[in-house]
Amino acid sequence: MTDRLNIFPSRAAMTFMKARLKGAQKGHSLLKKKADALMLRFRQILGKIIEAKTMMGDVMREASFSLAEAAYSAGDFSLGVLQNVDKAQTKVRSKKDNVAGVTLPLFECVADGTDTYELTGLSRGGQQVAHCKEMFGKAVTLLVELASLQTSFITLDEVIKITNRRVNAIEHVIIPRIERTIQYITTELDEREREEFYRLKKIQEKKKKIRAIEDAVRAKYIQDQIDREGVATEARNLLKETDKDPDILF
């Protein structure tokens, strides 16, 4: 695994990597908030599970004791209950809850239809049978609630693990790699600017030398022209300064 991304250093690459770094930082912040929200809900569900399990023990103990009382008072009434029941009176309905983008399944008990075994224990032990029915109804409701909490607990546990892995990956791998890439691009661009400055400096020096040589050649040429014009002028002056020959009379 390289310490930086394999990218050509340029101004466009610098802009792209800065935008990518900003996006990674924003994604890290959002995922961190999501993980905190999920952890808060996770702790709430954990407390409810502990409370529900504690209540479950008491409710099941009381339900078993009420069943023993009803069986003692009314005798074995299980056969009569099974014969009268044709469909479930208590049904489970499924719903969904959204927590920070995570869908959690929720279950709730719904009473559907009439009580088909309401006359059970009419001859004897009716009070104990009614109490037994009530306690086992509470037990079923509590079991469904506990199943809903346990399912949400497992779902949140998996999502929190995945979210924490993503947060750690962005924080300790992606963002440092992008920062090292930006540093590498900055270093390369600075080095390129120094090379360009040195190249321009050498070009200026070379141009100065060429200009100096051209100026020297031009000055020499002008001096030669001046020297040639001086010689020609002196020659013309010599011709002008010659004495005029006297006229010859015949």
C-alpha cells in the first residue's frame, strides 16, 4: 500500500485532491454523527432489553404459578381450549423504524377477533383461568417486545461495526493518504516553479550576453563608419586647399 495516490502533479490535480479531501472530511463528520446517533439508540435498546428480561422472569414465574392454580381449580382444560380455538387471537404486526438511515424492524402484538375460550372454566375455577389467561397474554406481549428489541439490537450492532470501520478507514487511511498526495503535488509544483525561474534566469543572462555582443559589433561598425568618413573628408579637404594655378597670358 503506497503512502500517496498515484497522480500526475498539476494545478488541476491539486484542485481535484483538495475537493476530494474536503469531501472525505465531510463524509467523516457525517459518519461520525451517524455512529454517535446509532450508539445512543443502541444503549437505549440495551437498557430496555435488560429491563424486559428482568420483567420476563417475573411474568413467566407468575404465569406458571397461575397455570398451576387454574389446573388445580378447573382441572385439565387444555383439551377444551384447543377444540375451541380455530385461529389466533393475538397476532404479530411488523413495522419499520428509521434511525440515522438504518431500518430497524419493530414487532407489536395486535388483538384480532373475539375470545373463543371465554367460557372456559365457567363451571369451576373461572377466576383462576381468567388470571392465567391474563398472565400468559402479558407474557406473549412481553416476548414479542423482547424479540423486537433483540432484533433491533443485533441489527444496530452490525451497522455500528460497519460504520465504525468506515470512520476509522476515512480517518486513518483515506484522509492521510490524500493529505500526503496534496503535499507531494505542492512539493512538485514548487520544484517546477524553481526550475522555471532558474531557466528564465539563464535565458535572461544569455540574452544579455547576446545583446552585449550585438552592441559591441554595432559600436565597432559605427566606429569603422566614422573612421572611413573622416578619411574621405580629409581627402576632399586636400583637394580644396590646393593653390589655384595662375592664368597664362598669350
